[in-house]
Amino acid sequence: MTVERSRLVILGIDEEGLGGLTDRARRILADADVIVGAAPILALLESLPGRKVVLEPEMSKALEQVKEALRARQPVLVSSGDPLFYGVARYLCDRLGKDCFEILPHVSSMQLAFARVKESWEDAYLTNLAGRPIEAVLDRIRTAEKVGLFSSDELTPPRVARELLQRGIDYFRAYVCENLGSPDERVTQAELADLAAMEFNPLNVLILVRKPNRPDRASRASRHRLFGNPDEAFAQTKPRRCLVTQAEVR
């Protein structure tokens, strides 16, 4: 006979801990017999009776921990912000199946960052720089209106600024949002040239907002034309401009 396993709740949380959660989320945590999560998050939940399991940073080991937690009566995994937005939830759902989990998201740090700078983000290019090739990211940034980046140890905001400037991409206004939701939260607005020489806390989100009437903006008026698009409809990179077939041929 197959023993039915419990569904594990993947629950998003922020710096406020229990104080920032809904009543339902607090009840789920209070009733949990096993709570899995990173050590800093578990430290916010010391008052809860459930057994705490510190999640391994290596994903293969974390997966085994989650498999073990699924044997518990009411297991919960706590994760920062929205677990489905560059979080652990997608990895777990892909490997163990979506039916094993219930997901209760919190506000993501990306969402908080855009709120702090008072910019909408439905039209933004959003990505996590960890493990991403810089060229692929820069190609997307080049023609974006807005950009939201989770920086990495290697690709910090100053490094990104320098990479952009080296390619002539100097037409963005930059914001770096550090330690969002914590008492030492800080938002810095800067030009890319100034940003390149600054230092920031590792916990940050970099937002880039295109300045008006600047180059490399794809032409909206001609986006549906199949032939005869003008030169300005093409995103061309300095210093390699003029590498587009002549208009007469197009």
C-alpha cells in the first residue's frame, strides 16, 4: 500500500518575519512540524515549535532534505520573497512534481525595488545575473526600456556599469537598492559613469531606466513592417554601427 505524502508548503517571507505575514501564513507556520529554510530566515522563526532544518546551499543536497521533509505531517519550506521568482520553488517543482507543493508567495525584492524608485515593471527586462554570460544580458539591456537585475558576486552593479559603458551603452539612469525591507535599506540613484566607481552591499537589486530620446531604441511605429524598415528601427551597437544592409536593398 502506498503511503500518501503531505504536500509541502513553500512560503515566502521577508525581513519582518512573522510580523510581515498574513494570518493564514502564520497559522501554517505555527502548525508545521518541520520548517526548512536558510539559517537567516529560520532565525526569524525561533519562537515556533516546529523542528528547524537548515537548507543546504548545494541544490542536490537541498533536494534530498525536501524529500525527507515531505515525510512529515505538515512540512513547510520558508524562502525569501516570491519563491517562484528566481527562487527555489521552480527547481523543486521541476524535479518532484507540482502536486507535491503549495506555494504562498511574499513580495519579491525586485517588486520592492521598483516600488522604491516609483517605476512600473510590467515592461521591464528582469533577470538574475548569477551564472549568466554577460554578453547575453547586455544584448537584452541594449534595447530595453527598463531593466531589473539581481546582481551576483561577480557581476556587481559597478561591474555592470563598466561593461555597459565600454560598449557605448550610456543612456540609462541607474538605481541600486540595498538591503530592501531591513532597517539599513538604502536606495542610490546615479549615472552609470559614477556607479562604476561605487561599492554596495551584496544584497542589492540594480534597476536601469532608459533616458528619453536616446539611441538603440527599437522603432515602435515600424515594428510590424516586413520590408523597408528605416535605419533607426534597428538596434545597432557602438562602435559597430552601420553594419546593416543598405536601405535600398532592404
